[in-house]
Amino acid sequence: MSERTVITFGTFDVFHVGHVRILQRAAELGDRLVVGVSADALNIRKKGRAPVFTQEERLEIVSSLGVVDEVFVEESLELKGDYIRKFGADVLAMGDDWKGRFDEFAELCEVVYFPRTPSVSTTALIEHIASNS
Ligand code: C2G
């Protein structure tokens, strides 16, 4: 049987346990995990601020994980279909904060949403650190 490729996307800024868990769960769905790490420019465009860590740093962190086989820079949210085809993904896995948003890709691959890890987020961590400094 051929290798089953899983793809997922995220910013993975101020890397935390919620990020670890979704990457582990995504990896369990197949044999090869490919991760699109959002570009700094994409974050500035969509969220109005740069991530704490640069895209090179975030790529280095994510690619150092044993469950991750390949990383690339996600330049635009609108290119998901192209990335799915380019990497030959059989499954797209995302946290359920994106639930329903990627259902259109079901014609290209299986689409799976995992429950988010409760009580942890990059935004909450940044606010926590700022309020304690
Ligand atoms: N996540 C999670 N639990 C948390 C926080 C995040 O399961 N407590 C998951 C998210 O659901 C997402 C992944 O971790 O699937 C990465 O989260 P973010 O870094 O916040 O990524 P985001 O900015 O949502 O992705 O195409 C998507 C873009 O790249 C943006």
C-alpha cells in the first residue's frame, strides 16, 4: 500500500502543548506529516501583527519535532488546495476552531478536525507574560 500523507497548517507562534498535541494527532492519521507554517507577511495581513517568533524560527521549531517529516512556508490562506495537491496529501487535519472552513477540500482529500486543547493559546500566553512583567 502507498504511503499516506497528512498535511496541516498553522502559525505555531510561542509554541505550546496545544501545538504538540495537534501535530501528534495529525501524525497518527498517516505515515508522513507535512506542516505549512504561516508566513510572517500572512500574519501581518490577516491579524494585523507580526508573530513573536519569525517564520524561520517557527519553521525550525516545528521541523525539529520527531512527528514532523517536512515543513514549508504557507504564503497565503487561499492556496490550501494547491498545497494539498503539491504534497500529495491524503488527509488535511486542523483544529476545530477551523471547523467547517475547509470542507471544500473534501473533494481533494479527507478533512479531519480535532478538538482544540482547552485553556492554552498563543494570545493568552502573550497576555499572561505581558501582565506579569
Ligand atoms: N491548536 C489546538 N489547541 C490549542 C491551540 C491551537 O489544537 N489550544 C491548533 C489549532 O487548532 C491549529 C494549530 O494548533 O490547528 C495551529 O494553531 P495556530 O498556531 O493558532 O494556527 P492558526 O493561526 O490558527 O493557523 O491555514 C491556517 C493558518 O496557518 C493559521
